[in-house]
Amino acid sequence: MPKTPADSAKDEKKSPAARSLEREQRSQRNKDEELDRGLKDTFPASDPVSPTGSTTSGAPREKKR
């Protein structure tokens, strides 16, 4: 949702702690929404959804000299 000039003025009056808390809450909502989408996209399934990113296993590459 785009911010209005009134929203921007309100944000300027907030303390850094309040702005930080709002950012954390937005981040958590985004993670929750992503998990919900993943659950809906895979239902019904026998394996649970993993809300984490994928990684590559194995030893790190050796540096060329």
C-alpha cells in the first residue's frame, strides 16, 4: 500500500525503536504469508513444507592458484 503524505509525517514523529518494531512486524507478516502460500500450494501432500531456503551441500571449492 503506498504511503500518503500524512503517513510520512507520522513516521517522522516515531522513535527509531518504534520504526524498527514495525519493520520486524512487517518482515514476520511477510514470512507468515510466504509459509501460508507454500502450504496452500502443496496441499494435500505427504511431506511438510520447509519455510527455509535451500542450500548446496558439499565441501567448498578449492581456490585456483
